[in-house]
Amino acid sequence: MQRKASPTVTPEMADQIRLLKAQGLYHHQIAALLEINQGRVSEVVTGKLHPPGEERQSTLDI
């Protein structure tokens, strides 16, 4: 039986994770809502993945 891979956390998802954490949700609750691994939530919250204020590349061609 293969494990289901956790989707890649995007910068937008990271913003949502930080918002949900600020609202008082636990890591396991956030992970269940976003269907990702609790470890990815922890990495975002601790700043190891997509730190706050991280420079983002724009996806818009202006």
C-alpha cells in the first residue's frame, strides 16, 4: 500500500496556514483542513518553509 504524497505548500497556502494558526487552530486541524502533512504545517509555522515576508516571484505578466 502506497502512501499518499502531501501536496507542495505554495506561498498562498503558507499565508493561509499562518492565518489559521493565529486564529488558534492546532497543527493537526490545519493539516486536515488543507489536506497536507502536519510536518508541512510545522515547517511553515516555524519559518523553515516560506518564511513570512519572503520575496515572491510574480506570476503576472504586466
